[in-house]
Amino acid sequence: MLELTIHLDSHLRKPLYEQIYDYIRISIADGKISCGEKLPSTRFLSSHLGVARSTAETAYAQLLSEGYIEAKPCRGYYACDISGLYAAYPAAAKTAPEIRRREAYRIDFSPDENDFSCFPFAAWRKVSKEALACEDRSLLAAGEAAGEWGLREAVCRYLYQARGVNCRPGQLVIGAGNEYLLMLLAQVLGPGKKVAIENPTYRNAYRTLANMGYQMIAVPGDKYGIRVGEMEVMQPDIVYAMPSHQFPMGTVMPLKRRLMLLKWASGRRGRYIIEDDHDSEFRYKGKPIPSLQGIDGSGTVIYLGTFSRSISPAIRVSYMVLPEELLFSYRTNCGFYASTVPREQQMVLEAFLNGGYFERHLNKMRRIYKGKHDSFHALLKKEAWVKKIYGDFAGVHLLVETDANKSAAEIVNEAKRKGVRAYALTEYLMPGNIQQAFGEGFFKTLLLGYGGRSEEELSEGIACIRGIAGKANEPG
């Protein structure tokens, strides 16, 4: 194949790399690009379409990670045989090829899975039964739009004690997931905002804000987090940051960089920082890192948190702390929305927090995840194909730079065929200047989650990757 003529629309909310990715993915699914057919190089494609080469590279990286194409050394990119992915829905493949069945893997290094082996089901049943046993008719009535006051009081106490967040219940909004709260926040802040976000990043946040019509600017990070100096040049209105544990890089933002970020926000009225306190509960070395919101003296930080990791993603309870000056806008623009979390579920969670069950459960899970972290880290250090491990001492995933003669995306694709799901760090890249920001090691780095896996599964999964990476461990 010499060229691909793709109609790109810069006015769409969908980024250019996603438009390229979708065109190639659908063409492969429909058979318009046949199995084994060679694709144009990223250099040629970017020149042909009139886009930055990094845009074409990001599209190809996503296609590689999902198994639509493969890279052959010194030869280029080729379409893969994906008939197995679509065999379950042959009719749907023609009309909506983006809808695919969820593949099952014998081992999945997902960074989003929890360990439920020690979940306090007895305590959860107890507080659930008590909430329903009250036979209070108000339980059946519509609740407060921002969430039940009792739950908001309980969350405020927890945030102050555990994260140093300074807020009152009236500043708190309860919602079903961070994505919902971000959609709500966009209506509070108003249209036409420019948002700086660290690259690579949490994809759902990027996509949600982009879908709300915001102009997204991907800013490369360094070992201290988002590069404030580079960000300032782009003149954003909002910065989305994860200072306590950046996903996926695992960076902890030091105090100096935090103060720089707060200084930027206070420099002009209308600037805000969205602080996503990702995985802040699970830190295994050093003192707990307090929230950015807790040291904000100018009311510029919007704090986001969730119980998905600490309790369960199934309960779908997240919370947002709004600065005082945004409360009027919230009540005016969004105060009429009904709460997206059932009232009964909020009452159960309130009792779970107030009864001390949550604190005990969280302490137990910290010990469990620390044990998994330490054993997984020790296992990886013995592997000959592992060049560097980073992003450790917090959260439930590790970043592993390989010493293999293959890219991380190629390792991921080969592992899929063996029933093991690993993740390439490139899967979390957003459109931006990739070549200037990252070295070669970035494209050889795997993201491996361990939270939901047993030690036996972790060992088996690593053995699979060892066979693909092509470097056996030394005997003894």
C-alpha cells in the first residue's frame, strides 16, 4: 500500500490521531485493508495527510497495542488477521466494527483491578441491612442533588483526616464516577476552556473533557510531574493534574512544583487546577503525601476522588470538592440535576464510613497491596529482560522498561496470542510531540498491574513475557 487518503476534520472534537486510528481500524475490520497488507510508514503518512509525524505515530501505537497491525523490524507496518475478534458478531462488524466482545485472558495485568479476597462482606451486609430495616419512607423519596448530607459530612471528615483536604459538606458533590463529575464540572466552568493535561495520562479524563468541547493540550511531564514552564507558554485556563500519584507514570509531585502550579493558578482570575487524587490511599514508602487542595490558599483547586479503588468500582461513588466561588455556578447550572448515585447506596456507604469499617478495610488493603508490590518488584528484579523498574512505592501497577529487541507494543501483541494481557505505556499517550519528550526506552516500557492478581498468576504471566522478550534468566 503506497498511500491512505483519509479525510481529517480539525473542527471535530475527536483528535486527528483518533480519526486516523478509526479509519485504519475500521478498514481492517471491513476487509478493505487485507491481512498482511503493508501500511505506509509514519513519515510518509504524516507528509501525505499534512499532519505532524507524532500524530501518525500515536495512531499506529494504538493500533499496535490493540493488535490491528504489527511492526516487522526493518520492513514496516502490516495489517493483522483479526477475524477472531469479530467472529462472534459478524453482522455488527459491518455496521459498527468498534463494538467488540470483551476478550478473556487467563492472566490480565490490568491496572484497574482490585483484590476482593478480603472484602468485608459481613460488614457490608450488616450496614446494608440496617439501612433498609429503618422503614423510613424518606428512603424512597428523591435525595439531594449534590448527594446525601450525611454522606458528604462523612466524606469531608475522611478527606480532612486522610488527605488534608479543607472543605465543608456544602462544597462536596457526589456522583457516579469521575467521568460524570468531569462532565458536570464542564457545565460549571462554562464552554471554550483550554485544558493542559500531562502526557501520558489517564485516557478517560482526556476524552471526557475533549467530548465536552474543551481544547486539550498534552504537556510532557518529567520526574517531578507536569512541566509548568512549558505549560505556561500554552496559556491554558485549566490544568488537570495528579500530583499525589500520576497515572500512568507513578510520579509524585514535590512541594516546589506544587507551589509553582498554585502560583500559576492564582496569577489570573478564572484559572483552576483539577486535582485527581488517583490511588492516593496506597503508598508504601515514606510519609503520606497531602493533597494539593490542602495547601491551596486562593481557592483554585477542584479536588476529585473516588471509592472505586479503596472499596469497589461497582459502587460507582466519586466525589468532587468545589472552591467556594464556583458554588453559585454549580447551583445555577447544575443544581437541578438529580443525584446519579442511588440514595440507599449513599446511606450504606455513610454507615460504612461512620462505623469504622472503611478505615479497617483500607488499612488491611494497604498491607495486602504492599505485600504484592514487594513480591512482584522482587520477581521482576530477577528477570534478565528487565532493564528498569519505576513508578513503584504507590498504587497497584509498575512500569517495566525492557531490554528486549522488540517494542512494548510488539510484546503486548505476542502475549495476547498466548492468553496474557500486558499493557504498553504508549497506550496512554495523548497527541503531542512524542519524539522530543521521550527517549527510546519509553517505547519499550510495559505497564503491569498487580492489584487483582495472585502471586502464582504474576509469576506465570512474567514467565510468558520472558519467553517473548527473548532473554532467559541465568540459572541459580
